[in-house]
Amino acid sequence: MRFLVAHHSPLLLARIRRLIVSADTRAEIREALTLTEAYNLAEHHVPDCVVIEDGLADVAEFELLASLLSLLHITCIIIGKDVLGARQHRSHQAIRITQEQSLTEEIERLAIAAPRTVTSP
């Protein structure tokens, strides 16, 4: 699966990367520190899933990214310690909200549900 991780902290980006790889060893991961970077990467690389921190999701400009994700049928997982503020984004069908410690389980569910791509030698 192809992932895009958006988080303002490079240290937490690395931590989330490790969580994703532990759940899906074949994951391709791109990283963004800002919403603008996340939007550009999502638009040009079309990941299967975007994992974004709740702080970035609480910014008004997130609605633009959420609309792009919806149009491209990209799953979005909003993570954070307190996800109550992120619940306003439930109107977008592909958005899931979870706490950081549950991220591995969410990724495993997505990896199991994802169609397998077979490449020719």
C-alpha cells in the first residue's frame, strides 16, 4: 500500500512510519510536514491512505485536502491523543479517526482489505 503521513514533527513522523511498516512491511511511505505538502503529494502520487495528525486536521484548510481525498477515493486516518476535535470531519466518508496506539490495527485492517497487485517479472 502507498501511504502519505502528515505530521508537524519529524520525530513523530518517524514514529508513525515505524508503526506503518510494522503493520505492512511492503508499505511505500511519503512524508509531509505541512498541509500544503500533503495536498501536493496526495494530488501527484495518489496514496491509498493518508495518515494525518489531528492538529493539521483542525486547521480550516484541511477541508480542501479532505475534498481532494474524497474525490480520489483515498482513505484518511486522523490520529491524535484527543480526537474529539477531529470528529467534525466525520462528514467525509473515507475519514477514520483513531488514537495513535490504535494506528497499527487500522493499518493492518487496510492492508488486509487492499487488493494485491501482481507484477510481472
